[in-house]
Amino acid sequence: VMTVAVSVASGVDNIISAFGGLAGYRVALAVGFVVLLTAMNLRGVRESGRAFAAPTYLFIGGILLMVVTGLVRVVFGDDPQAPTAAFGIHPAEGGDNLAGLGLLMLGLRAFASGCTALTGVEAISNGVPAFRAPKSRNAASTMSAMGILAVVMFVGVTVLAMTSNVHYVDDACQLSGLAGDCSTYTQQTVIAQLASTFLGGDNSILFYFIQAVTALVLILAANTAFNGFPLLASILAQHRYLPRQMHTRGDRLAFSNGIIALAVVAGGLLWFYKADVTSLIHLYILGVFTSFTLSQIGMVRHWNRALAGESDPAVRGAAQRSRVINGLGAVTTALVLVIVLITKFTQGAWLAVLAAVALWAMMRGIRRHYDAVSSELAVEDPAEESAKPT
């Protein structure tokens, strides 16, 4: 649900960065994209590797072009400044004397927010069965390539943002030096500001190209949830943790009820939070790192079971190394989870915690209901009944 909400809201942000006149239709655009994705998936449209590959390669190429162009211009003495370079930022009360615990919390909050760059890496491990043989090696190579690309693009964008003095804040009214009514000022995304600064301005073809492929990649990222959530819901329904209707396929053999449920909840969140990425991201990363931590702990348990029945020294050595790696991963992701929970609890993460508890209670209640109904409908053997002592 959060993947759909955050991805669509981010995509709309990039569209509005290119076409500022659409700012007043932010929520309508976001909900409209959710409706469009819902209609496509209800019709039985399936994702294809090539359909996803083209926008992804164009996005990677565009960002790398922007990073290389920007770095070359900076190295050779050209020092273009972002449209927001002249702005300042109003410090929060006491922010000019930040020290001690306050500085530590600021660092932890920045760390927690930056960890959102890791979200999505689980898609490769989830999709190992779809790789060609040798599956594990190809998946590992893909993961390595993605990691390298992510680091290069993330560092490149960060360096360009710092050298061009990009300013982006939660609330535009925190900017100083802003002319006019701050409540009506529409901030461009960081990528949009960098594309404008280093690729020829707001009216250049490359600027619109960067915004288009960025928005397209984000919308396609939302569509992956429409493929994954209905299947997950059907499995939970099969195990009696969700209503049985979630396991029913529609006319197009899609899990229609799961698709509709996903769209309704994601659309409701987009409407409630006004399609604001900053507000939605607090809910997103808490759930992501909970999943990361649980999966790493599960792998540690897997290696413990494997070692219990293995006598080959070579196999045991490989399993022990893997257990150490997954144990380190569990500790690291759990640390991030704690930091996220502490630093973002009052900013909206409390709602994700409440939702998790509510969902757990709801699913346990559904399971108890189905178990009770099965018990009541169970057919008893008359011979056994007559044999019972009175």
C-alpha cells in the first residue's frame, strides 16, 4: 500500500516540477494514476520485462548524463547555481544552538531518511525464481550492478545538490528570501532543480526528458505492488487470515478484490495526506525495515537449521559465513528500524505502528472466525457419537 502511495506521490511531484500549473491538482492527479493502474490490472494487463526495461534504462542514462555533465562543468570552473540557491532556511526554535542530544537526533534523523535509498533491493531476492540459470549467480550479479548504480547516482546527485546549493524543505514557509505567499509556492524536486541547473534550464528538452522518465519509473514502481499485493492477499486468505473473497479470481483471472482493496486504501492515504511525499515517507520506511529485519532473522534461523544436520566441513564453513552475513544484516536493519521509530514516531510513524497492530489483530480475528465456523460445520460420524459414553 505504501509503495503505491509513495511512488505515485513522487511521480506526481516530478510532473508538477515540470508543469507548475498542475500544482493545484496534485491529489486529483495522484488518485487518477491509482485509478488508471487499477483499471489496467483489473483488465488483466501483466508487466513485461521489456516494458519495464526501457523506462528504467532511460532513467539511468538520463541521471548519469546529468551527473557527468554537472561534474564536468564544476571541475572546469563553471559553477551554476540552483533556482533555490539564493534562499535560506529559517532555523527551528533553538536550532541555531544545536548541540549534544539535539545534534545526535538530527544526525539519526538524516541517517533514517537516507536509508530510504535501500528500499526496493528486496525485489531482486524476491524474483530469483524468474532469473535464467544459474539463477543465484545471475541474481547476485544483478544485485551488484544495481548496488553500484544506486551508489553512483545517489552520490552524484548529492554532490551536485551541494555544489549548486539546492534548497528543499518540508514546508516552503521554512525558506527565507521567498517572494510572495509561501503557502502557494510549489517546490521543484531536487532532481528537477538539478536538471534545470545543469541541462539547460526549465524549458530544455533534456529537462523534460529527465522529468518524464523519472515520473514514469515511479509510476511503474507503483504497478509492481498491484502485481504483488493481490497474490499475497490470496495466500493469506487461503490460510484464513483474510476474507476468502481475496482468494477469488475475477473474469480476467486476476485477484480483483485484492487489486480493488489496494487501490482504495492507497487512494485514501493519498487523499488524507494530500499526496505529500514527506508525510507518506514516514509510514513507508518503518514497514520496509521491519520486513528487512524479519527476513534477515529468518535467514539466520535457516542457517542454524542447516548447520544442525550438516557434517561436511566445506558446507558448514559456507553456511557459517552466510549466517554471519545475515546476522550482521539483521543487527544493522534492526538498528535502522529503532532509529526510524525514535526519530519519526511523532511525525507519522506512530500510525504505521498502530496499523501493524490493528492488522495483526484483525487477521487473528479472521482466523478465529473461520476456525469456529469450520468447527460448527464439521460432520460428525454417527458411529462415533453412539460409542461415546453417556
